[in-house]
Amino acid sequence: MAEEKIKSAKLRALISSLVFSVILMIFPVASGVIVVMNGMDAIQSYWMQGVFMMLSIVVPIIYIWITKIEPFQIGFTGMEKGSIKTVLYFIPIIAAKIGFLFYGINNDIHTIMSLLFFTIAIGLSEELYFRGIILRKLRDCFTIKQTVIISSVLFAAVHASQAFSGTGLIMVTLTIINAFIFGIVASEIVMLTKSIFSVMVWHTLYDFINWISLVSGTIEVILIIIQSIILVTYAYYLWTKLPLET
């Protein structure tokens, strides 16, 4: 009987996490459709998609209010003492992205402002959903490492929504793989620091640099490979620091 209850609880956690993932995915897909149908330019597109991602935050806010979850339970708290040293002072995630800034950036103020709003909206919403609500739901029923993997798979699956924007198959595949690696690292950081704030900042800056960087061609491919190697190595290191729980 106890085993059946555990299995049932795990299934509910998985279904609930999947529902939240699908809800979040609806917003970028809907905004993408509106952008295409109205023939919006790039800047208008960033503002529109940013607004929709901000609106998506309403769902977890209502959920938190109804269930009376305390802020610290979903990572809205300071970082645990000593955890910054454990995550190597976040140096690997800085090193992974810094190279993209050395090959020029878009300096159009209108583009920069729209992208800043857009990426802040993404950083806040996606982290609240995945490293806040979903991570907590899964952690109630799974081990830490199982939670990290499952939440990252869902995070990667949501990024498949890019297929609806007309992005090519290869780019969609690379985006999904990159999102999975990103999800692993972000989840590990939250598990080790007990705080969601650092990954919100990282997520925002990561996307913002991606969009404003002018690097392209072979250099871009090389930088992406270097970035991936650094993040995979960092993910493995953080994995070894996660508590051994059953």
C-alpha cells in the first residue's frame, strides 16, 4: 500500500509539472503567432513576446497564493552559507559566455531596450516556473538528482516550441540540447544554493548576450562549442556536489 502511494504521488508530481510546462509554453507560442499574423518587426516582436512572458507569471503567482506556499520554499531567499564557494563563485557560467561580447554588440538603443525587457521577462518567468514551482513539486517525490534530470527534460521540451516560429529542424534540435544542459546547471545551482535569484540573473544575462552579440559564422560555432564544453564540465562538477539522497 505504501509503495502504491509513493508511485501515485510521483505520478501526480510529474503530471502537475507537465501541466505547468505546457501552460508556460502557450505564452511564447501565442505571442509568436500574433507577431507573424501582424507582420511585426524585430523590436515590436521583442516587446510583444516580453509582455506575454510577463503575463505568464500570473499563473504561478495565483498558484502560490492559493496553496499558501512560503517564498523560501521556491527559492526566494538568500543563498545558503558557503554555497557560493561550492558553485565556484559562478565563474564557469561567466567564462562560458564572456567570449560572445568580444566580437561586437548591437548598439541600437531601441533594440537594446526591447531585448532587455524581453530577456528579463524570460529570466523571471522561466525560472519561476522551472526552478521554482516545478523543481519544488518534483523534489517532494523524487531524489535530488532525479529532480534535476526530470525538470531539465521538461525545460528542454518547452524550448521545442521554437518549431512553431518557423525555425529550422537543426536549430530547434540544438536549442533543445542547449536548454537541457542549461536546465541541468540551473537546477544544480538552485539545489546547492537554495536560492533562485542567481539563476534568474544568469538566465537573463545569458539570453541578453545571445541576442545583442554580433558574432556569426565559424567564430560563433566555435564559441558555442566552447560554451557547451564549459557548461557540461561545470554540470558534472556540480553533480558531484549534490547530496547523496535516496
